[in-house]
Amino acid sequence: MKLMENFKIDVDADGIALINFDVPGRSMNTLTSGVMKEIPEWVERIKTDDAIKGAVLTSGKASGFCAGADLGDMAGGMLAGGSLQDAYDAGWKLNGALRALETCGKPVAAAINGLALGGGLELTLACHYRVVGDDNKIQLGLPEIKVGLFPGGGGTQRLTRLIGVQAAMMAMTEGKSFRPNDAKGAGFVHEVVAKGGEVDAARAWIKGGGKAVQPWDDKAVKLPGGGPYHPAGIQNFLVGNAMLRKQSYGNYPAVLNLMKAVYEGVQVPMDAALRIETRYFIKTLMTPQAQAMIRSLFLSKQELDKGAVRPAGVPKSDPKKVTVIGAGMMGAGIAYVQALAGIETILIDRTQEDADKGKAHVADLLKKRLSRGQITQEKFDALLGSVTATTDYDLIKGSDLVIEAVFENREIKADVTRRAEAQLVVGAVFGSNTSTLPITGLAEASVRPEDFIGIHFFSPVDKMMLVEIILGEKTGQAAIARTLDYVLKIKKTPIVVNDSRGFYTSRCFSTFLTEGMAMLEEGYAPALIDNVGRMTGMPRGPLEMHDDVALDLSYKIGKQTRADLGEKYVPNPGEELVAAMVEGGRFGRKNGKGFYDYPETKGAPKTLWKGLSELVAPTINDSDPDLVAELKTRLLYRQAIEVARCWEEGVIDDPREADLGAILGWGFAPWTGGPITLIDQTGLNAFVETADRLAATYGERFKAPELLRDMAAQGQTFYGNFDGRQRAAA
């Protein structure tokens, strides 16, 4: 047998083959086309080599077992201009190989010594026994739904047969990750052992008489919880269908196709079930939604997370010490992610009490990791010890970067800038965490505007993955590169945009809120507006999200913008209504009073504020499909048009950053792949036509920018132009 590139086989004296999975040149194992080609080869050897009595599959990577399929490789192979049959044949290769593995007639155990996600977990599910190291950093799960797909390597069938329809459907539709002991409790891991003992435990199982038969190939074994025609099992499909519809609003074909694959698959033997899964998987892979999500949420994210937009020719930097000024929720959140990344942090506020409160928030977030077993007490103490809470600006000395996270007030920010810069060496970067105030204006307080930059985090910092980097007119290339190095070190996804009021994310997101306000003023019932908002694929409706952002913040930003622009200021819909609510003490979720009333009792549902109807009386309470479709179009198009305006004005010029920034930054409907992909997939002509209709009906805010008209006339797309630009640069 010829040597394999990705797997090494060693057979011990007991006839147990150790199969070491180690893709060369990669930090993490993935299921590349080369890996999938080799799986049948070593399966055949196990099956036919009489010297082999059983096998243990493990990883040679310290980083984990396997992170799943290489989606770029997979999508390219299956969709590269071939027929539907070609795509099906390519998709069946993995399923066929894994079926051959579990029916090879010899016991095979998986020694899982790190994370196993997607196709990586599916590979282990085709083994007869699974041992996992006792380490809460290890994640096991099938997260494919998050990129518009569902498991296509047997996961829909094997996981369902192991843990039952209800538990499996919940795990797959949520893309849920399990820690080792939770996976054992759920029923798809057999044994959790001390880390480092996985291979020995797997060998012991084989030597102890481990059986080479899967539960689903044993006619005596029943499906846990029952199948579609079992009295209990039928409920899973009746109720599950309604629940999935409620969760996805029909925006994600993967969700429906997943349920179909499970429903049809559990009624037939495994060989037929796997072919059913493959059929639905390929059908899903070919949808515009899946292709859009794979490109934005996987491929583009991967590229940006590797520093795709970092200026060339600037030496790599490694920030060791960073000061955060402002120890509120935002500043404390930044301090927390810095501590996790191994960065010494100085956390400054006006009083020691406020600084200590910020550090206490860091401690609370670290305690959550401690309680989940993700860090030890020793690690907890070290991480918390790396954060110094103080009022002393002298401690800034030696910082590679300063981030101010103080109030959205120019005078306060200017004072902080001057005081902090006095402590910094030339080349150290000063970053302002502002969400709306133009960076060029804030940089006027700086003595080194080339080292001044915007670093816009999103709340809550510990959960939100995006950081928006904003360039002032004088920001230098070195400052951009160093800021990107910092963002990548704290494991966030960066986008780089040019200066503008509200920059990119805040400016475009605000249109979702203001369009909701316009609908409210037109007489649409608040519940209708928010329900339709969620139906678009946004995380919440525009009124709910306005409450989350804070009405008083909208009010303050509006006042500041009016003062800055003077006669050029164009009022937004609903400004007077928001002003009346704020002046009446309704600030949003933060004080429990906004468009909704938020009860103090934990877990109690919010209710619409009854007084809202006195300020603006609803006249449209009922809906029909055409009305819902129109409102959905308005909410999505208003955002996408603003994104196109940002592009036209030069605020942003990379479709990857525009799409991913929208999805990660303000929750733009993930099923679309982002606003730029929405425009491209709609077609420029069709998009402009709809925008013109909306503008004629609802106002100039929907007017398509000339950029879109020009692109439509020339038959162009954003990604088409960008791909050409990339090829030209290569």
C-alpha cells in the first residue's frame, strides 16, 4: 500500500492499528479533498489486512481532532460547473467511505483528543466507540447550520439514531457544541478519560472485546424516543416543524431540508438513509442562501481573520501592554478579552471606585469560565492579576496601544487624548472606541494624528466578534497594521472603513431603526412592525432593537448631529416621538422603559408600553402576505441602499468587509450573506427597479445611488468587480 499524505498507520503487537490523522502544513485537521480520498484507502486496509484486529483513530495535532470539512474545497469541488449527478457523486464519497468504515467487520474506536466539529465529529460517529479527553476546552458538535448547511457526512442519521429525534434536531438546528461530559450524558460519547489517556482507553476497549457493530445495524435496537409513526415519536415532527418554522421564518432552506432528511431517513435502513441525506445536502448546498452564507460566514471570515486587509510592508507587531480608559461595561469588556489574550491591561477611570467596578466586571466574566471548567483557579488568578484598575495616567507608560471608551462627548474625549498621549512613545497607537463621532474631528486633539485611529467594539464585547477599525484622514499605514495585529490577537474579526458620520456599521444599522419608526408614524401596529422585522432574519424587530441600543443615546446622537450639520441636517422619521419618550423618562431596556416595559422579575416577558398608542395611534393592525412582503422589502432594502451609499462615498470598498461587518456588527439577515450579496443575488437591474418603486412610494431615502445605476447599466456585480481587482493585484 502506498504511503498516505494525511494519515499514518502503525500496527502494534496486539494487532491494533493506530491511525494518526495529521494534515501536513495546517494548524488544524480539516476534511480536504485529499483527506476524503485517503479515508477509503485506510478503511480498505483495516478490512483486508489479517494482521489488523482493530483500529484506533486519533489526531496528530495538538490543536484538536478535526474542525470539519474544508468548505472552500468542498463547495468548489461540488459546484464547479458540473451536473447535479456530479455534485451528488462528490457528496457521496465521504458518506460511502464512512459507511464502509463502520461495516468493515473490525472494531474501530475514535480517541478524540481535541475539538471535533462538523465532518470531524461525523468521522468519529462512524467509529464503533468514542473516547474523549476530559478537557472543557474540547467542543463536539455539528455546527453546519450556521453557514446555511446541515450535516452531510452521516450526522443527521447517526446522531438521531444515537440520541433520538428531539435531542438530535435541537443540537443540529442550533449548531450546538457539547463539552466532553455533556456529550457523554447526551449519549454519543462512550467514555471520558484523563487528557492524554484517550488512545490507551480506546485500545483497552478493543482488547476487551469491543464489538464491530453499530446500534443501527443491530435489528434489536430501537430508535430512542420513537420514529415518525410511534405515538411518542410523531410529536417530535408535529411540534418540531412548528418550532423550526418559528425559529427560521422559512429563510433557511437548510432547516427544512434537515428535517426532511431526518424524517425520511429514520424510516429506512442506514444505507438508504445516508443516500437520502446526501440528496438533501446537495440540494441545500446549491441554494443561493447556502452559497451566500458559506462565502460570507466561512470563506470571507477566514480571510479577514488571517489579516487579509493588513497593509503590506509593515513589520508584524505583538501588543504586550494596552491601556483602556473608561471602565464602564464597554471598557471592562475590552479589558476582559485583552486579559484572555495574554495582554497586560491598565484599566483607568475617574475614580478608583469606578475603576474597581470595571475590574469586578472582568472578574465576573472570568468566574463564568472558571465555573464551566474552561480555566483553572490558578489561571483565573493570573488573568485577573494582569488587569490593573487605577486612576493614574502615569501607568500608561510602556503601552503599545491606548483605547478610550469614555462618553460620546468631544470635549471629554479630547481631554483624555491629550492626557494619554503625553505618556506614549512615538509609534504607540491611540484608538477611540466611538460609535458615531467622526475620527478626523477627534484626531484634532492629537499631537500625532498619524497614530490616531477609531477602534469600534460592539456590546457585549465578550460575545460580539466584530471590531470596526476607522481611519481618519491622517491615520498612517503603521497604525492600521498595528491595530489589526491587536484585533487579531484578541481573536476578533476586523473590518477597516474610512471616516464618516456613524462610519459604516452604526450608520447603516440606524436605518433599520428609523425605518421601523417611519412605519410606526404611518400607523402600523408596533407588534406588526417587530414581528415582520424578525421575519426578515434580523435578530429582533426595529423597536425592540431601538430599546436595546437605548432611546436616550439616539436622542443625544440626533442632537449632536443636528448641532454639527446645522442647515444640512435632515431629520429622521420618529425623532419627535423618541424625544418625547426620552423627556418622559423612557430610555429603553437599560431603565426598563422604552417601546416596551421590562419587568424586574427575571424571566418575565416584556410587554408593549400601553402609553405608546397615545403618542402615535395605530391604524393598521392586520396583515396579509403582500403587506408583510412589502414591509420586509422596506426593512432590508433601506439597509442595503445605505450600504451602497457608503460604498459610493468610499466609506467601504471590500464586499467581504461590507457583508461580514453587517452580519456580525448589527445582525443583518445572515441568510442573505450580507447586504452586498443581497444586491448581487437580486441582480443590479432588479434591485434598482425595486428601489425606485420604494422611493416613489415612501420617499427619497430609498433612492438608489448612481453607483448602482451605473453598475446595472454595465452588467456588473460587486463581487465580480472585486474578484477582478484581486486577480489584477495577484
